[in-house]
Amino acid sequence: MSDICKAGTLLMVDGGEYSEYGVTGFFVVLKDFDPMKELDKYKESIKNRSHPYSDTDIYFGSLISEGYLVDINYANLYLGCYGELENISYTPLFNKDA
């Protein structure tokens, strides 16, 4: 198994546990990268801060600013339950242009 995020991949970004779990969004990988190597670079860049705690938002933002990822519009197509067509719904969830 490769640890490289390949260009063209649809990437779901999520984090947290239990009630703190959430999906940040869906992104397209623009160029190949190794998330662990990028994390090492990020950790190196913050090691001299007075509080060198990891900040996942800044790390994630660096992947976007370095041109590895681009956000995309996404939506939910709920196919209902019990085979009932009346329960099908479409909900836009994120519009990057709004």
C-alpha cells in the first residue's frame, strides 16, 4: 500500500473522535504528495514556536497553499429508505463559489 496521495484522487478530509468527529470537506488532489512527509515539514516549521503544538487547520491549510489540494462543490443525494422513492432528496452541502 502506498502512502502517496495521487493526483486526481477525491479526498475526504475528516478528524476527531466520538461527538467531536466531523468531515472537513472533499478535495481533489492536484499533484502527488506524501501526507506524512508534509506533516514532518510542518512540524519542523513550528518546532521553535513557544507552544509547538500541532495545529491541524494550519497543516491542512498548508496542503492547499502548496497546491496539493483544491476544494470542490459537493452535495448529498440521499436515496431514502425501505425502497420508497418519496424519501429521496438532494441537498447541496458546500458551494465554494457562494
